[in-house]
Amino acid sequence: MTMRQVFTTIAVSVCCAVLGVAVIWTAQERLLGLRNPPQFAWAEFRRVDEMEPPVNLAGPSFHGLIEHMFYGFRTESAGCPISKTDATWTLMIGDVEGTIHHLSIQHREGADFWSIGTAEHAVDGDVGQLLAARRGFELLDLAAKHDWSLLESAIDVDGQAAIDPLIDIANSRFAMPRMAALRALNFILSARVRREAVDAHGMIGPDRVLEFPDAADHPRAAEVRGIALNIIEQWNAGKFPLSEGSWVSGPALSIVAELANGNTTDALAEMLRARADADDTAEELMKTLEVIYGLPPFVESGFGCGTGETAESRKRAEQEALARRRWRRALLLEWYDAHHDAPLTVRLELAVSAWEPIINERQTNDLFGYPLLVLNEFRPLLRQGVAVVPMLRTAQARVSDISHQASYEMLIALVTGRHDPVLISQLSDGDLIQRELARHITAVSSD
């Protein structure tokens, strides 16, 4: 090889290396960009006429609301913004990494429109309603603070005043803001919902407040329940597009479950009975009735993964799932017709008897050593409160194995914040799994 060939080879190698590094760097930037998209941090609204002070919004609820109401603002190219004489508000949106986006918002003919450049877009919501309901959404976000006394003090001070602006949004035509407003209304009206929201962040200690007033007795309960039931009736009748129906039906069903009375349970049962088949909508109605009465699903829906399956096997699985939902609906409506008017103690005895096989068949170390999982799986039963404890004690006495007794003890501890010191002592002297169960039970309760 001549000297010229050597230099040529070296030059080509260097060029290939440089190109390779450039390709890798570009790919890395794109991959990291996809993996870590911009995240909302705060927003500031300013009225152009300066008739009101600026409003700053930050927190999980506003993250979702701002991202949705002004969807696409990050990809809009800047051009000539709407002038201040045309705009009603200016909006700054700050991202976590420091980028700030400047938008102009114009209110005309009863609607809001936003712009960064020359193109104009409809706001998927009402800016005035959002700003008026600010405190209601801030209260909802207080659950993440893990401070029960702070949360309840804030509800006492601001909860009543926050309800009307949230109701305005719940009655609006914008699905995503309606969903957020319904969640906030349920949170403000129900101390139990607030407790569940705090627990969902993993702060489950022995000092938890566990006895609450009935949310159905709240002065605004009937009004809010009526709004939620109206949404459910429209959703059940297929009057929402699929995505909007899925957004608003979930929190509306949660409100009806929390504020339930005889009329609402009758309405849910009749909707379920009248549906042409046991479809997905019927399943959501079933879940709501089960939550209200503290029942497990009489027939588990099952789970299937379509990966690697043929079209024929997927169709067979869908038919099996439909058959299970039909069976579940028939059994639930049979139970409802027989027992929905029974005294509370009778209904709770029936609910616990329905849960017993599930509790007794579960491996204790598979679930009951994890309080947050227990709260989630047994929520319909646990939300019945202290009234269900005598029935759980009776069921506990029917099992002889100490580990299964511990399963019931965990349920009781989560409801009452108390445990049986004798059983805990026996578990502490047992095997590794039993000692671990004792540790988790005492972590959420005291003797």
C-alpha cells in the first residue's frame, strides 16, 4: 500500500467516525427528547385591561387542564401574536426545564380562542370558569401534601365557596374540565374520598382519621348527585362521543357511589337491567353498584393478553368475557332485587360472606402484607366503615390458620386503626411471613 493510499484510508476512517458520532448524538437527542417530553410547571393569566390581578396556577390538576385546554401550544410556530387591543388575556406557560410559552387569548361570542402565531385555535374550555374555580382545584391537589390537618382546615375555610364555580364547569360542554370539576366536587363533599386520596400517596399510618360524616348528608349533596346522575343517564344513552363519555362517566359514577341514596341505586339498577347486553358500559354500572353495597364481583371478568394470539383466539376470548359479564350482571341484579331494601347489618353480613372465599383463598404474603394493595382490592368492603367490623371478626373466627386470621386483621386495622395485640404477638413468634404480616399490620394501626 502506497503512502497516498494510507492517508486516504485514514481520512475515510476519520470521516466515518465523525459521521457515526454525529448520527449517534442525533439519535440520542431524539430518543431522550421522546423519553423526557416537556412538563408543565406553572401558568400565569393576565387580563389585558388589567381590571383583575394576575392569576398563577400550578399543581397536578392545572397540569392536565392547561395541557388539554391549549393542546398543541408547544408545536405552534410563533408569528405575529394577536395585539393587546384584540386579546382578553395574555397567558404565560412555564415548563419544568425553564422554557416559557407566550399565548394570547381572545374571548368573543361566548367562546375563547388562543394564538401564538397567525393561526387561531379554540380553547377546549372556558378560561373565565377555570379561573373562578381555581381554589377548588387547589384543594383537590392538597391530597399530595400528606397533611390531613392542613387539608381539612383548607376545606373548612374554602370548601363551600369553591363548590359553585366547580358546578358551573361540571355543567359546561367541555369534557376534560368537567371531569376535573366532578373529581374536585367529590373530594370537597366527602371526607372519605379525601382520606382515600391521601392514602393513595402511600401515607398510611396508625394516626389516620377513619370515621367520617356521611357525604350524602352534605348540604349540596342532592344538587351534585343530580348533576352526576344526569351525566350518567346521557352516557348510558350513548349521547357522548366515546372519548368524552369515558372522561366524564368515571367521576360521575364515583360521585353517585359516594352520595348514593335509594333513588340513585334504583336508577343504576334499572339502567343496568335495561341495557341490551352486558357490554363495557354495563360493567361500569355493575362496579358502581358493587362499590355502593360493598360487594365483590360475583364473576371475575378475567384477563387476557392478545400478544401472539390469532384473530380466532382473540374472538373466542371476547366471547368468553362477554359470557362472564352476562353472568355477573344476572347474579348482581338477582342480589339487588332480593336484598337492596334489607337492613344495613343484613346487607353487610351478605357482603362479607361474598368476600370470605376470596379472602380465604388468597395467599397471605401475596397481598395482605401490602396495605395499599389491600385498600385498592377490597375498597368496596372497606369503605363500609366501622359497621362492617363485627362481621369481619365473625368471619375471622371461622378460620383456624393464623395467617388467614392475619388477613382479616389487616382489613380490620385499615378500617379502625386498631389491632388485636394477642394475634400480633402470635404472628411475631411465627415464621418469616407471619412476622412480616405482623409488622405491616402494626404499621397501620395501634393496640
